[in-house]
Amino acid sequence: MEKNYIYRCSKGCPIGKKCFLFKVTDIITTPMKMKQKCMAQKKEILLTIAEGSEDFLVEKSMEVEDE
């Protein structure tokens, strides 16, 4: 089994959604900025992926490896 980390947007959504951003095998340690098309606000928003930022949340998931 492989560990994956799913990053979701948590930046003040008017409809309370947590949109998928990306999935990686390791936690992002280097701060980065990214633009995301917000479906609720109908515009691009700037997110900061860094420790202490409230723009995102991380979920751990387990997936079965391909055979």
C-alpha cells in the first residue's frame, strides 16, 4: 500500500466546499503559491501552500498498489 496526501482548498468558500487541488506521495515542505479556478466564485484565486497557511487542508489516504 502506498500513502498519498490529498490537498484540498479551504479558502473561505461561499458554499462551504473543499475542492480537490492535487495528490502527492509526500507532504509539501517547500512553500509554494498556486492559482486555482474557484467554481463557487467563478474566478481564479491565489492559494499559498505552506506550513501555517489556512488556504488548504491535507487528507491522508491509502491506496492499493497496481499489480
